[in-house]
Amino acid sequence: MPDTNLTLISHPLCPFVQRAAIVLLEKGVPFDRIDVDLAAKPDWFLALSPTGKVPVLKVRQPEGPDAILFESMVICEYLEESQDGAPMYPDDALSRARHRGWIEFGTATLTDAWQFLNATDRAVADAKRAAFQDRLRRLEAVLEAGPYFDGPTFGMVDAVFAPIFRYFGIIDPAVSRPIFEGLPRVSAWRAALAARPSVIDAVAEDYAERFRRHLRHHQALLAA
């Protein structure tokens, strides 16, 4: 493995880790990746992560101890500012602010999606599915030419939404297909993100089966 200055500390299923991995891959930056078991967090990890969460990015310094960054968007912003490669934000300040707003919206969308996917109670599942679909309708109203959020340019908003849409390519199509009916722009965006190499490579090859096992372990209604 080549020597690198960046180490991404992750969990195989964490969607927030995927954000950072996608940006690293888009920037073409070599990095190491270490997965931790969040159900049995090792002491060395707890010593690094003030929140006890992933992702954590360890940045090797020429002199002195490694720098430790936590929180996914903090890491993504650091990579955007410190690494070469195609920019992940528009040039003008107003458009950048707009994109950051939709990133916040993406985090809330992830919460609704995750609670729907993991629901063990039918009433909760129905409520969270409705909330998720409402968010998709709002996205449908702002998407334009595609294939990405900002047209032909893949950016930070795409890196945030790609992990959310990934789930719906794993669960039963009989469940996922109706959720995206009547949303042609969102559906096209979802397909474009699924085909993006950085999105594909942000997770391990066994991600889908790991996620299905997670649903079964938690006795989710969607478990197959």
C-alpha cells in the first residue's frame, strides 16, 4: 500500500463516511482506510474521536502529531480547500450558499430515510416514508437539466445524496420503486449517482449484503 498522508477512519455502513470517501475519490487523493466496530469501539479510536463517531480523518503533519478532523462536512470542506482536483462547489458565493443549504437538507433527508428503512413499527414506517417522499418532491422541484444536482458538474450536494439513494437500490424493488414514481428528475439523478465511479468505490463490494444483514439484525420491517 502506498504511503499516504491521509487516513479515513470509518465504519463499513456509515453514510457519513461515504461523503468523505466520495470527495477523496473525486479529488484523486490517495488515502488509507481503517474500519472500526462501533458496537465495540477500541480505546485508540475513542482517544481520537471526541464524539465517538465516524468519520475521522487523520492528517499526517511534517512535524508534530497528526491532525485529527471529525464531522463529515468538516472533513469534506477541508478536502475541498486543501486538495487539487475538480472543485466540488460553484464559483460564486450565492450558489455556494445555496448548495450548502441543500446539504443541510440532505442530512435531514437521510434521517427520514434511515428511520423508514430501520422501522420495526408499521405506523413509524409509513410516517417516515411519507416524510422522505415529501423531501423527494421538494428536490424534484429544484432539479433542472441534470444529470447531477448542478447540471453536468458533480459536486458536494451529489456526494451527500448518493449514500441516501444507494439504500434504495438494495431493498426490495417492490418497496423502492413506488417511492420514486412521478419523480423523473430525482430518478434520473439517482441513476446518474449510482453509476458514478467515486460513488461505487466509496463502499466495499459486500456493502449490499452487509446492509441487508443490518436490517435483519435490527428486525426491520424491510428485512429480507
